[in-house]
Amino acid sequence: MAKVRISISLDPEEAERVRSHAERAGMDVSAYLVNAAIRQMAEVEAAEAQFAGLDALIADAEGRAAHYGPADEAGEESLSEDERREVDEAMRLVHGVGETHGSPRGEVA
């Protein structure tokens, strides 16, 4: 496969730092920058994969919550008992065991 040329522009100080780091790594500037870009892409892809499940849960929760409107429009009195229990359980997951919605840590409502 033919290689593709990508041109970049750097401030002179940055260019010198890149040259210096490439030299210390025993690489030419092109190989050094490609290596750095590939490593960065792999790190981002790994982080995205790690958090994909959490991102999906958040998106699902946001989608389900969209019909409720802003939080300041709905008071606790507007929640059913089941919804209140769900909120309490979610708060325990976020803040730790023994904490419930509206109760200080360690006090069970």
C-alpha cells in the first residue's frame, strides 16, 4: 500500500522538542510522530471501550428521564413510592451503603 503524506506545522520550539525526543528514541521525526499518534489513538480507544457500558447506561437513563423535565420542576412529593425507592437505591450506589436520599451518611430513612 502506498504511504500518504500528512503535513503539519509547528512552532520552532515545538519542532525542536519533537526532533530532540525523536533522536533520543532513536527514530526519525516522521516515525516518532506516527508512533506517538498511534499510541494516543490506542489509549483513547481503550478508554472508550472501558467506558462504553457506562456511557450506554447514562444515555439510556437520560433518554428515560427526558420526559420528566428539569429536576427543579419535580419535587419529591411528585414521586411514587417505587420511584422514591429507585432514587434511594441510586443514591446508595453513588454515595455508598447506608446513605439514602435526603439522609446523612449512615442514617437509614
